[in-house]
Amino acid sequence: MLAAPINPADINMIQGTYAVLPDLPAVGGNEGVAEVVEVGSQVKSLKTGDWVILKDAGLGTWRTAAVLAEDDVISLPSGIPLLSAATLGVNPCTALRMLSDFEDLKPGDSVIQNAANSGVGQAVIQIAAARGINTINVVRDRPEFTQLSDRLKAMGASHVIKEETLRRPEMKELFKDLSKPKLALNGVGGKSATELLRHLQAKGSMVTYGGMAKQPVTVPVSAFIFKDVKLRGFWVTQWKRDHSHDEGSFRAMADELCSLIQQGKLTAPACSEVGLQDYRRALDAAMRPFSSAKQVLVM
């Protein structure tokens, strides 16, 4: 292994609350990039020196070396930066699938999302911008909101607003120059998700992929009756498993993301590189609220 991030799902897996729980004893970590150092005589698609990412969760990436089957990994083109490669397999894949699979989004259409500063949120901003799609990005208020807003706009965010703004009249002003969103992406739950729904256009979709607030999604009856909104869920691990026998789908997704990276249109989130021996410090930092950098273990 070369590098592996610490994601919220990794913490949940250790806590025993995630949907995938490997048999114990187990190695933590579900994402990362590795270099092939040796291949078996029957391996056809990989060679020594290739960089690879894992196709599925639960295989364990917080380690220096692993023996894996050829079908467990997929190779990356050369020239992908280390941190982009290490953080490619979960958040950018989630963002790409949600922008592609639920609504037919065209250039000029709009998407609204909460948790816009998360790894998924930053990937959504960049992939949407590359496709000419506007994004309304909702974040929690914080002392450095202006700096965060500027950073997200530099990535391609159309608008960055605070959660409380969703309930204010200035939203009407925003939509004078912008179409109502066809798609809402919910990584928080609770009141935040309900507020996203208020601004979704009729027959639009809200896709829930996370629940950081640890509160249920509450939907007004009027949203169903008068707007006929669709509520969906997405879990990238399930998508990968559903397409495990379709090498072309995963390959096409990885190639599209790598192409964006090579064009400079998709960058890794802000990361703090930490040696594997200092994993305790990295875990402590990853669990702090308002964390501005993803912790990445470097082997």
C-alpha cells in the first residue's frame, strides 16, 4: 500500500455500526492506492509497478502490504497524483454516480447539496462544473465561512450558502438567475434534508448518501402530493457489488474520473499526510468536528 485515507465509513466500521462488517481480526480502511510489486503467473491485466485501487469495501487498506486477487483491484493510468489516487475509490465515485444515475442533467441545470465541504461534496462541485451544471452548496456556519466559500467557488461552486439561508427570502433572489434544482444530494439528514426538499423542483429527486446529523429524513406530505418528489438512497459499495461482473462499468467510471484529474478539473480534497505509525493521531484528527483536511495514512 502507498496511501490510504480515513473516511467516516471506516470509523463506523470500527464502531460496528456500518453495513459491512468484516470478520475479526480485520484490517481497517476501505480506500487507498497500492503499487503492484509481484504478480502470479495467471494474472493478465496487471504488471509490476502498476498503481491500483480496490474495487470493494472491507478488504483493509491501513497496512503496508497485502495479497489480493486480480479481480479485487483495478489499475490506474500513470501520472495520477498520489493523494488523488488514494482518495479516488469512494467519494469521487459516489459523486459521479449520483450526478449520472438519478436525473438527466444537462448543462445549465442545477443541483443543491448539503455537506458541500465533505469529500463527496467537493467532488460533486468539480464534476458538475466540468459538465456545465450549476451547484448550490450548503455548509454549516463557522468562523472561517468566507474562506471556505472562496475555496469552494475556486473549485467551481456556483453558490455557497449557510444552512440557515435555506429558510430565508434571499433564496428567491438566488433562483431569479438560476433554475430550481432537479437533484438534491443529502449527506446530513434531519432538518437540513427537509430544507433541501423545499427548493427542489417538481418531480425532482433527493438522493441520500449519508446521515452526519444522525437524524431521520422528514418529508412534508405536501412535497409528495404537490411536487411529486422522489426520495432515493445511494451507497457506492452496493453499486460496485451490483456491477462486480461488469468490468466495463467500473473501468469507464475510473477512466472518466482519471481523465478529469489529468485535465486538472478534479483535485483531491485538502489532505493531511500522516505516517502509518502515527495512526492514533490521524484517527483523533479525523473524528474532530469541522475538520478541514482528510487524514491520509502514508505507508
